[in-house]
Amino acid sequence: MDMQTWRDGHDRATDAADAIRAALIALGVSESEWSGIRPTVTRTGRPYVHLGQLPADVVEQLAELLRRVATPEGAAVVYVQPHTSRRR
């Protein structure tokens, strides 16, 4: 991959990482909880965002917001039962 392809991919990944950081800040999530978010680029130039390890309550908040945004008015909402561990 040439350097320009990498730069373009990195710019897109950085913008996306900044967008998710801003959303988490708007939810009141502290920086220490989302500090693992990193832009990354594959060897072919494809942009990705590594989300790292997020607390379960933060992921639940994000999932709830995504369900609200993705559900058109009047549509049925499918709720997936959260996984419960069988370990004791």
C-alpha cells in the first residue's frame, strides 16, 4: 500500500474514533473507560476503530441508543435476552 492510501485510511479511522469518543462523552462516560479506542489501518488500507475493552454498562447504554435510532416509529422491537453466566 502506498503512503497516501494509508494516510487516507488513518484519517477516516481517526474521524470515526473521534466520533465514538464524542458520543461516549455525551453519555457521561469518563475518559478512563474509553481510553482504549484507537484508529487503525489494515495492510490493504482499510480503516478500522479498535474499541478496546468497554465496561458492560457503557455497552448497554450504546446498545439502547442504537436500538432507539434504528427502530422506525411503530416498528416492532426485538429484544435479545442478555447472556447470563452459568458459572458460580
